[in-house]
Amino acid sequence: MKIYADRFPVALRQFLTDLLVVVWVYAAIRFAMWLYDLVEKLAVPGRKLEGAGGGLADNLAEAGGKVGRVPLVGDELTGPFTKAADAARAVAEAGRDQQDLVGQLAWALSIAVLVFPLGLVLFGWLPLRLRWMRRAASAKALAAGPAGRDLLALRALTSQPLRRLTRIDPDVAQAWRRGDDATVDALAALELRRLGLRGGR
């Protein structure tokens, strides 16, 4: 006898759970990327500051070089230009520092928002899924031989609800003790379907 009740709900539940995990991870990664891009926009003023400071420093250095060629007073006139160029370089350096800080903040926040959702997957869902895969593989291996199917049938007798057992045979325990092949196969199939596996031979 073949019992098909609840096979699809188990398989469907596993599929939906896996799909939800994939969507969860994808959404978390997309959110982290969006947050990174959002924080990175704070570096725009730093880039502008670096560009303006660097350009001003180059112009002042060039002007100082030209003034330095003036006879007699060239060296004295070069000093203010040199100091102004150094100040402009300091502004450009501040812009670079601001960009570095924003970049580090963007990475830190992105990783921080990924820790919780990925942690749930790695330490919550994944161990359960691996445990199920090991149990399913063991059950499939058992189902390949008569002794294994008998063991699966015994497991079904001890764990399945009575209403499912009595659908197989009103006196299912006695039928199992007699070694009735149809009953053993139906019980083994019932246990396999509890794990979301196909129960038929």
C-alpha cells in the first residue's frame, strides 16, 4: 500500500524554507551594498577638497617658481607662495584622510549589517539543513535493503501518529511482527516521507 499524504507538504516546506533563505541572503547583501554606496557619498566633499587643495598647491608652487626668478627680491617673495602651497597641500591631505575615513566607515557598517542575517543562516539554518541531509542520506541507504526497510518500519511504528498507522492496517503492529511485506514497505515509505523523501521502491 502506498501512502502519499503529507509528502508534498514536507517537500514544499523544505523548498520554501530554502527559497526564503536565498532571498534573505540576497536581500541582506543588497542592503549592505546600498548602505556602502550611501555612506561612500559622504566622501564626495573629501574628493573635491583634495582636488581643490592639490590644484591650488600646484598653482601656488608654479607661481612661486616664477617669482623666484625675479632678480634681488625673488627669494624673499617665494616664501609666502611656498607657505601657501604647503597649506593647500595640507587641505588636500585632509580631503584624502576624510575619504579614507568614510571608506572605512562604509566597510564597517556594511559588514555590521551582514553579521546578523548571515549569522542566522550559518549558525541557524545551515546546521539544521546539514543534519537533515545526513539523516536523509542514512534513511535512503537503509531503504535500499530489506533489513533497512524493516528498521525504517520500526521507526515509523514508534514515531508516526496512530491515525496514519491505522490507515495501513488496523492491527499494524501485528502485521509488522508477521513480516508482512506490504505493511513493512508502507511503514518504511511513511518514515521516508516524514523526511521529505520519496517512499516508493
